[in-house]
Amino acid sequence: MVLLVGQYSTGKTTFIRYLLEQDFPGMRIGPEPTTDSFIAVMYGDSEGSIPGNALVVDPKKPFRKLSRFGNAFLNRFMCSQLPNQVLKSISIIDSPGILSGEKQRISRGYDFCQVLQWFAERVDRIILLFDAHKLDISDEFSEAIKSFRGQDDKIRVVLNKADQVDTQQLMRVYGALMWSLGKVINTPEVLRVYIGSFWAHPLRNTENRRLFEAEAQDLFKDIQSLPQKAAVRKLNDLIKRARLAKVHAYIISYLKKEMPSVFGKENKKKELISRLPEIYIQLQREYHISAGDFPEVKKMQELLETCDFTKFHSLKPKLIEAVDNMLANKIASLMSLIRQEEINMPTEIVQGGAFDGTMAGPFGHGYGEGAKEGADEDEWVVAKDKPAYDEIFYTLSPINGKISGISAKKEMVTSKLPNSVLGKIWKLSDCDGDGMLDDEEFALAKHLIKIKLDGYELPGTLPSHLVPPSHRKPFQTAE
């Protein structure tokens, strides 16, 4: 499940339309704040929509707990079902555009950040969308991002509509985005930012086309990996909740122990709530718990204000032991079961929609580039540059049409590539394995050096279209 969050008109709904390559029920696109509801886009045999109140009572859908947010939210929640290949592997949650004004934020009628937090705890990926043309993080968006605290590993950032600015402007926008995010997300790790234009229209500015294609490919790979990691993520969430439950038990039992049995209960309660940060530090030392496992102090203090401390339970060591045993032993066996299941039943990657356009054919990412150049041509791709390579070859004093490894090394090191890379190029170029290079093998070595200098990766084994013509028959026989 993927959650899309962003301010209005950043392209959230268009992004879903781009992935699915078809419209879905309830879809509205425009420059004004169009999406005013949470829409769960899911697979269904027939196209249709389910309103929120009916959705939360459906036992087959994972939304039953959302009923606690009341009718104001459920009237703004729906499920959009359609028979789309992409949705067989992932579901997408489209959220309302986040507004800038305080009035709009208050008049929603439900706690927007609480709803986002509920989804964030249950989804596999959170994608924050920003518009490169009008970059802004409003107060409500800032609060929404802060509500994802503890889910930092799920967050990815997409800088959308990047084709509307030129290269220089894009660099400034990217810098401004990272600066703004640094103020909101309090983690030392840098978030992964994907830059591109995610809609099926011509690019307005083609300067960075290659960058956009590479970024889109990386984003697709990230989304395609989600079904494979779903079981491990659920297990990870189980461990996280178990650790939080343990800490919660320690806090509640401590508060219960400190409460007087007869007089001064209300005053003691106020004192304990105000001393909560000190209690956290005391429990950290006593039970050797990391500070990151404790709930947020301010939020915990607000919740404790409405609680009756006399109804709290004392600590039950047997239950703590059971949780520790589960974390130490049972989780390990579950991990081995998941690995075994992955081996026996490999998960299918996300297919259909925009994902099919990146897999094969001349418009697949990297097709006809680097080592793949000339793969579908009859002529040897190195031949076009061979006259220039031959001039260098004959200056190296070949004997019987071949140059030694020492002579080849003198020329190859002028590329300034590291020896480990040049060693791989030598291994790929020496097709007959005689420790010497003829004119075709030398031309191949120079071609592979050019590929590496252009920023492409070298192949693990020499592709058939790069094998020199005079070495093709013996090489194929050896294969």
C-alpha cells in the first residue's frame, strides 16, 4: 500500500493516473484543490466506488479501525475499485490536497494529521509530492510531515513538474526543497528525492530528459520492490509495536506505583504528569531502554490528563518475559519461514500501466546505451571508431599483428581509470585468452574504456554483439 501526500495541485491524482494509465472512479484533476477526500484506489473485478461508511464495516478491507474518526471523516473517504494490472500488486491512497489557510484546516471537521498518522503506520511507502514550479511547505503540511515521526524509513520525496524549470532553476529548487525539509524532518539521514515529470504529456523542457528517465526508473524499482518486502515490513511493525507496548507497560506501572492509596491523588497526578520527562530518564536507566522507544512527551502528557491513574495496572513480569521470549525466539523462526516462502514462491513484481513501458523495447531505460549500444545492429558497433583506434594500435609496435599486455597497459592507463576497472576491461577484451591483443581486441578495449568514461557500467560478461568479428566463431564454440 502506498500513501500519497502533498499540497493541492502538486500532481498526486495525476501521478496515480500516470501509474495506472487509466482513469479511476472519483478522480478529479485541476489547478484548484480538487481532491477533497481520501480515496483508496484498489483492485476490483468491476469498476466502481464504495463510500466510507460502508467501507469501514467491510471485513475484507483493512479500514475498519477508521470508524473512530467519525462521520465527518467517513463522508470524505471512499474506495475506488477497478480491474487494473498494477492494482493486483499494490493499492494507492490518494489524500486531499493540503491547504495553506488556518480556516480551511480547522473546518475539515476531523483531525487530518491523526488520519494521516493512522495510514502511515499501516502503509509500505509514503510519497511526499512537491511542485517544482511553486515550492512551499505550509504549516498544515509541516504538521502532516511531523505526524510521520517513527516512519522515516517509509518516506520518499518526489519533486514533480520538474520539466517546467530549466537546469539552473531546478538546482535552486532542489536546494530550497532540501533546506525546507531539513527544518521539518528531524533526522540526520537524507531523504531520497526523485526528480521528474510524472504525467503522460510531452516534456516542456527537455534539457534534463535523461535525468528524469533515470529518476523515474529508480522510483518504479522502489515501488516494484514493495510486494516482495510486505511480509518483512509487517514483521518489522510487529516488533516495533511489541517494543512500544513494553515501554508503555513500564510507564503505566510506574505511575500506578507512585500514586497514594487514599489522599492527595489529584495533586500527585499533576506532579507525575509534569515530571514525565524525568520519569522517562529514570526508566531508561532502570530497564536499559533506548530513548527512541518512548512515546512523545507532550502527546503522552495530554493523554494522561484524561486518565484515572488509580485504574492503572501494576507491572506483570510474566507478560514482559513472554514479550521478550517472543522477540528473542519466535521472531527469528518467523524470519526463516518468510525467507523460505520467498524462495519457494517468488513474489511477482508490479506489472501493468506505466511499469510495462520501462521493461523492454527501444524505450526501456538504458536501451541502446553503454554496453547495449549496437545490440540490434548487424554491423559491429566498434567498427565506426576502429580507424582511430588502429592509428594508436600501430604506434604500439605490434608483433605478428598483436601487442603485449605491457604495451596495452601503457595506453590503457592514460584513461586514468583504476586498475581494478582496467583489469576487468582487459579480461573482457582478451577474447582468446592468449595474454595479447590484436587490432580488433584493442579496439574493443578502447570502446569499453569509452563506455566507462561516459558513466555507464561494464557488463559482467561480454555481450555477443561486442565480440570482434574474427573471434565470433571460436568464442561461441568455447561458450
